[in-house]
Amino acid sequence: MTDNELVNGEVRLGWLTLANPSLPPIAAMLKDTGFSIEISVPLRDLVSRQQPYSRWWTGSIVDHGGNDGGYGDVPPRVMQFRDTDGFIVLIGCRKNGYKTVVGGTNSGYGRIVANYALLGGRSFKYEKINGMRSDMPAFLQWIRLNSVTVERQHDEDGRLRSAQVEMVSMNAVSLSKKLNLSMHSTWEGNKKLGQFVAQEHVVFETNVKDSKSWDEHISVHGAMLDLVSISAWRPFGFGTIEVLRHDDSKSGPNGKKYDRWCRVVTHRLFKNKELSDDSEFLFPFSEVGPAGVKRWFSLRKDYDEALDPLFSILRSEDSLSDSNVVQSGIALECLGYLIDIKKNNGAHFNRRKQISFGDALNVIVADMTVTPFKDASKTEEWVKRATAVYMGLKHYDRDTPDTLDSLNTLRDNLNVVRFWVALQIGAQPKTLSENLERDPLSKRFTEID
């Protein structure tokens, strides 16, 4: 390993440094297990006064002579690892058990896991960050970006004589005031023997003067991932993640200070899977645009209780389960309730300030200029069927719905919410109706003889 990378399964041996400069470094082994970022620290024994950091695993249970040596009873949340390949800042550190042999060698090790590993970071202040960049490969397909132009010259016999390739990144596009969210196009090229490989990326960036928590940045980037996932109805994930702190800059050859963007290794975020080129989208980014993104953030704020079940269904291991049919009903019931409050002044509420499930569905339909159904009779049929299925699965004293009805109701429920979201952020009704024919949720479930 020649670069400062954390490769799945490979071990790095080095030293842990704590924020307190008076504490000596601790020998450690760092490894990405594929499931977690794990640090192993050698222990002479759990009560060694020469290793007071062993209190991280025993706390005050074992007598260390009343002295923690300044290490405390738990691992610091932020530590720095360094070896011959470079520096890595570890964020969200916590103990994860230990193993020792009593008697004989009196040796062992303690385990620590970290939420995030920042490759190349130097500061101990990374629990809050000023900026985050995320690469979402799905967005490149959604916005149909193509910044590559090729000019070819042929000889008299029509054979290719030369080709000139030009790649031009688009200007940054401001999307939201939330943490100054912007969208950028970038590209990278790799020259190999006899070939040149160029790859485009769409990168989202949040960047603020006053540092914010990781969760605040991730929620903004995650909202963009949710938006493209709704359009394609696929559980897309993140590609690469980078973060920065303005006070952890680096110096260039001319002595000028530059932002230090640190690549992040983590297992806490949805990771991107290999994408095929056949992704179909219910609504295009061209109809949404920056104005639609702003409306999307407003929807996430005002209707989060109705939208959250949608994403739990999308990312569940068994998306066609009865529990997800119920989840889709919960999303619709909540959505109709919130629409009635925000747009109808609660006109469909009963005396107890509640709304029936059927009325909630009708409120949603009334708020849409087009539905996934071909005509009003199909819409009415869906309202009755969705109500029967939802009530049948929720209440033991109701008739259990047919499995085929449940599956088709789940499909219809999801499409209704997706249509409603798309219309709210600027998608055209005609586009939705046409694109539904090629959508992953376009086909009805049928019985096989």
C-alpha cells in the first residue's frame, strides 16, 4: 500500500494520537473489516499502571491506583491514527470489547470502532465540519449530463485519422440555502497504454462558515439521494464522500493555503451499487430544476412523517411484505391528514379532529392534477380497495385481504405518493402519465396458473 487509503481487509499498523499533546501515542492496528472501522490496541493487562488507557474497557471496575493518566474512562470521540502512509482522523470512536489472557503472558487487546475515518485529516475538531461533498452516480443518469464533445477527422478513404476530445465541467448550480447546497460536474481522466479513460461525476456540496454536525450535512445530501430514488424507485446510494474544516487547510508549493478535502471511509451510509444504463425515471430533473429542489426541501420539512415510510419501504429487504403494505397505508393516511391541515383548514376532520382513511385518500386525489389511474372510476376503485386492504391487515376482526390485492394495492399506493411528490415539485402531468408505462412499478401483479 503506497497511498493513504483504507482498503477493505488490509491492516495498517501505526500509532493513535490523542488531542492532549502531553499523552504519548498508543500502538494500534487499524482495519476496515467491511462492516466497521476497527482499531485494536495492545494491552499488557487490564490493571497495568503503565497502560492507564486500559480503563477504556474496565472503567472504574478495576483499581488502577486512582489515576487514569489523563486518558479518561472511555475512548475520546476523536483520535488520530498515523503510520508510514499518512494521517487518518477517526470520528465517533467508542469501545467495542476486549480480549485478554489471564496468567502467563497477561496480554491481550482492546477494540475500538469509529463511525468515520478521514483520510489525510490533521485536526481533532472534525466532530463538526464546514463542508461535505458527495458523489451520487445516479444523478448523472437522471440529469442526462454529457460534457464530452468529440471532433473526428477522416482521410479520403473514410478512415479515422484523428479525434479531439473536449470535456468541460458545467458551472456550479445553487440548489438550496440549506447549508448552501450546490451541484457541480467534475471529471477525471486516466491514461493507460493505448487508451484514455474519462469519467464524469455529479457532485453535491454543502459549505458553511460556521461548522455543523455530520448529521446536519448528511441530511441535506441524503434528501437529494431520496429525490432521485423516488423518481427511479431504486435504492440508490452514495459514491465517494469528502469533508473539510476551514481551519485544517494545507499549504501549496507557493505557500498559499488551500482547503483540505478529506475522503471519508464509513459504513453508516447507503453505498452506491453498480448502476446499469437502463434506469427509468418517473419524472426528469429538467422539469424539477433548482426551483423544484427548493420545493422538495420544503416538502421534506412539512410532510416528513408521511414521506419517511416511503423510504423505509424502498430500502427494506422484503419490499413486498404485508408490513410494507401497512406502511404504505400509514404514509397515505398521514399525507391526507397533513394536506387537509395545511391546505383545507381541516375541512374533512371529524369532531375528534381525526380523518378517516378513505377521506384521507380522497383529499390526496383532490390535490393532484393527474393520478396513476386512467380514469375516475379506476381511482374510486383504488380508494375502496386500499381502504379494505389497509383495514384488513391492521385489524384482526376484518377480512384478511387477498395476497394479489395486497401487492397491487402496495404498488398503487406507492405510485400515488410518488405522483403527488412529483407534481408538488414541478413535474408535468403528461410526463408522469407517459413515463409510468416504463416505470419499475408500471406492471400489475397477476396470478400465474
